[in-house]
Amino acid sequence: MRIIIKWVIAITLILSSFLVSTYNWSTGEYNYDSSRKFENFDAFYQNELSISTKENVKPNNEELLVRVSEEKTPIVIVYIHGFGASRGEGEEVTNKLSEYFGANTYYLRLPGHGTNPEDHLNTGFQNYLQDAEDSLIYARELGEKTVLIGTSMGGNIASYLAAKHPDLVDALVLASPFYDFDDPSAHIFRFHWGNSFINAIKGEMRISKTDPKDESSKYWYFDQYYGAIKNILDLKRFVDKTNPYPNIVAPTLLMYYYKSEREHDFVASVPAMLKVYDLIQSGSNPNPKNKLLKIENGSHVLLSKYVKTDKELIEKEIIQFVKDSTGAEEAPKSKSKKPKR
């Protein structure tokens, strides 16, 4: 019996030593590059479009400005899409908000998205944050107040920016924000051998079962390199390290899909969303307009026309939240113009 105990202890020590020595302790760093300056939003936007052209971005995956007015509108909406997605993930609902409020609206394109899986694999999270931060800063020229909307990974990026730039975010809308994986096995990519291990047993690519002829395949990377998971994991680890959530003072609406133990968000962790909401509420100055909204008829993606969700409820709740948070009202129909795209 003593020999067995000694062997168990020895194996445990060896395994622990191996895991500790192969763990990637570095979370990666991000510092905003303020040297990348543009004269105004239009100059920034044209630069982004030129990059998309050079990178052969797929049609309707490029960034998009929906300009309702050449002047500042009462609010400007900035939308940040999720990992492996594009603006098609949120246009259905966000366009209705833009029309309802008569709001200039900007859909950014995160670097490494809308092109090919190789770009997705090889683009680090620092590029996501730089582009999103630029977008938030320059979009302020388009509206008196800013409503920042993020889906999934875009929700975590939006959370980070809202904490960093409280003066630039007047309302924060989070749709299934990604703060952690629903499947904890994804954390294997924290180890140096994680990618090689997954590639050895599953191959390099995660192949989707979705019909490639499906219309939605034009707006998501359904086939992705497993190694790309490290990019979103690195983002999570960096943001977690900075712990921005208690510093969010903008009114925050966090929506999540949960109906039962069998029917809930299987992409982003719902417990992690609830934990972050508690962290937002734990700050020294939590906003009394903060709201947590459970969507029972939903999916991980809540705002897209390609995914069936309770959009009637979602739209109603966001509209009321934006009204309460910014003072914006429905734009008079007589003044509504067809937006320029």
C-alpha cells in the first residue's frame, strides 16, 4: 500500500511539474498606438475601406457607415462583431435601432475577419483592440452621445473600452458577451503543447457541418483553425488581468440566452456573464440603469437575421434602454431620410 501511495505522489508531482513548466504564463500586452492619427472620421473610414479592399474582404463583410445625417445625430451607434463573424451578426437589430433613433451607425470590421481562415489564425488580439478603440474614438464625431454594442467577443472588447473611455460611452449594450468558454476544454490552449495536441487528435481545422450554400456562411468563418482559439483566449486573459469591469460606469444592458440546463448558450459561458455583471455592479459607482436580461427564445447570436431569436423582445428592450440611458427619442418620420451606405 505504501508503495502505491509513493507512486501516486511521484506521478502527481511529475504531472504537476510538467503542467507548470509548459503553461503559457504570458498573457500578451496591448498599448493603444496613438500615433495612428487621422484628420477626421471620414479619413479614418476611408483608410479602413482601403485596407479591406487590399485584403480582398468578402462582399458585405467590410466595415460600414450608415450615415443618416451629415450632421451629428443625437446618438451614434458603434457595433463590434464577434470572433469569426462580421457585421451580418448584428445588422438586423442594429439597423432597426439606427432607423428608429435616426442615428448615424458604424459597423467596424475586426482585423483578420471577413477574409480567410489564415488571416483569422494569424491576427492577434492587439489588432482587434487597436481597431475597435480607433473606431470608438473617431465615431464620436458622428453623434452627440455614443451607444456601443458588442456581440460575443465584441461584447468583451466593448466592456474593455467602456471602462477605459467612460467619457466616450454613454450606453453599453452587450449581446451574449464572451467572457469565457462554455466548454472549459478550450483552456488547453493555455499550454504550449495545446495546439499540437489538438491538431494531432482532431486535425488543424474545425470543419462546420453547416451547408456552405447557407446564406449565413457569407458572414461567418464556419471552418476555422483550432489554433485561432488562442487569439480569443489571449484577449480574455489580457482583459481579465486588467479587470476593467468594476470601472464601467455607463448604463449597461447585458442580454444572455438561457432557458434551461439543456437549452442555453453553448458558446459563451452564461455563469461568466453573470459573474461579470456582478463585477460591474460591484464598482464604486455602478449605474442605476444597469439591466440584466435573460432571453429564453434565443441562441448565442441574438441580433442577426440568420439566427432565430425573440427579436421583438430584444428590440423593445434595447430601444427602451437607449431612451432611458441617453435621452434619445424616436426620430420624426417626416424627417427620416434613406441612409447613405
